[in-house]
Amino acid sequence: MHVKQVPTTEAMLFLDSNHIQGKLGSKIKLGLYYEDRLVSIMTFGGLRKSLGSNKKEGILNYLDFAMKKIQQL
């Protein structure tokens, strides 16, 4: 297993398939890969004004986490 940044297109497809809310815009997308397959993802972005925060240089906010759905038998 290894962790690396996930390209935007791959992240959007993964979140659409595996997260109840689907894709969400983010600056940083980190994925856990097993045998070169994305199995989970965490996304981060700037502080959100809607939550009472102003953007600050070098500070990120955790946005989403999703794991690959297990196929039902």
C-alpha cells in the first residue's frame, strides 16, 4: 500500500461512486492505493467562510473521506 496525490478526474469518479454526497471541490486529494488501485481518499481545501473562517495561508480544512465500496455477493 502507498499514499499519493490523486488526479482530479480520478478523485471525482471515485467520490461519485463511493461517497454518499458525491464529489466535492478540493485543493488536495490524497489516496491510499493497493496494488495500484485507489481504495480510499481524503480531501482537503481552504478554510470555509460559510463556517465562520477566513482563508489563511498554509492552513487547510479536512473536507471528505471515502473508502471503496465492497461489492455485494
